Amino acid sequence: MALLHAGLRSALSSSGCFQAIGHGISSPFLDQVRAAATQFFALPVEEKQKYSREVHGGREGYGNDVIVSDKQVLDWSYRLILQVFPEDQRRLDLWPENPNDFGEVVHEYATKIKFMMGLLYKAMAKSLNLEENSFSDQLLGEQALMQARFNFYPQCSRADQVLGVKPHTDRSGITVLLQDKEVEGLQVLVDGKWVRVPIVPHAIVVNLGDQMQIMSNGIFKSPMHRVVTNPERMRLSVALFNEPDPETEIGPVEKLIDETRPRLYKNVKNYGHINYECYQRGEVALETVKI
């Protein structure tokens, strides 16, 4: 177990991400999740527009980037964004009815991933010699948020000049990504170089977000990453983001602050909003909450 925790700490304090196998979610079910997303994006445009963000307002629903800045660089992708937890905050009018098992599959998948995240938060705390609930109490409380983002990247004839998702760090505590089974696209910045994330059959990509970097006082890293486009093939992915309730204040865990490692970040509320605004303006959100 000590070796496991040491390996976890090493991975998360260097690249900030890893691919998880042996996660307990069956391969046929992961294929079912991909199939539900694929079937939705294959629907006629007028059918998908029933769930449009422009029609319903807010950030949830189907569509492209929301325009928040004149200088914004748009991503080459379509997305369906849904809040999954807390359950009483679901906007079910935005949950597709076609395919007819979509809601059931998303709920089951998110429930399994939430359990997996809980185990990860405890393991991450133990790897830093902290109480096992040091992260999960704030990040997985009753009112903690989990958002699902279904990403569809069409073929792009100018793949050398257009990105599916521009470079960014995630606003979350943890992001869990189910990649396309065949088409690569995700890249992570490691030591100043973009490194492709290979497809490992039936693995799930675990990616740390900014809020975990803040809570770990900079020991764990929230990696800069991007998605490249493909000139010949379309690509699909499903991401689940976990973050605390906007009214929950987060900051570095006190036991990780000492003379050799002073406090690096302020305590903040609603960091998700800070990250979102900075992302669309091309700014690095973590820099704005540094001490």
C-alpha cells in the first residue's frame, strides 16, 4: 500500500494525470456510455437543438462555446453539458430522451465514477500523510457538484491550425475522462512539451484540476492540456468534473503549510467561476489566486 501511495504521489506531483485500469467498471458498460453519447450527436440538428444552451439559457445543454470575450478563440467541438449531482439540481429538460436509455446510463456511470473519486481522494490524502477525508470532506460533500461534458470533435481539414480544445487547466478537484476507443487527441504539457495521451483499451484518464493543486498547496499539479483535431476522423469523449459547492471555501490544507513550504494560495469560494472566466480570456486562473 505504501508503494501504491508513493506511486500515486509521484504521478500527481509531476504530470498531474494517469490512466486508471482495474477501476471496476466493466468494458461493455463503458462502451454503452460511449454509444449513448455517439447516438445523441448523430441525431438531426433540429433534434439536438431542443437541448440548446441558447434556447434554455445558462451553461448547460448542447452547443459550442459561450461567447464571453471579443478576444476569445473558439474550440472546434460540440458539447452537451449536464449537471449530474446533486440530483435535485438536474435540469432534466436538457437531458436527451433519445437514445431512450441516455439518462439511465449517465446516472449509473456518474454514480460509479463518484465512488471511484471518493477512493482516489482518500488515497491522495494518505499519500501526503493526511487524514483520509482531508480532501473528500470538501470536494465530495452532499452539495458537491458533478458535471458531465460530452464532447464531439468533427473532422477538421485544417487540423494543423485548429484545436478541438485550446490549452487550459481544469477547474475541478478531479476530472475523469473516458476517451474515444480509437482516435487519439488529448495532449498534456510535460516539461514544456506536448505529450500525447495514448489510448489504453478500457482505461479511464484521471486528471487533477486546479482546486486539488490549491488544496495540496501546490504539491499536486493541475496539468495544462489540450485536444488536437483530426483531418480524417471524428472523435468523442466523456468527461466528469467534480468540484465543491460554490459556497464552500477551499484553500491549502493546514498540515501542508510549514516553514519549508509556505502557503501558496489564498482561500477562495466559487473557484469554478474564476477558472471559467479566465479560461475564456486566455488567462491562467491559478495565477490569480496565488499569494
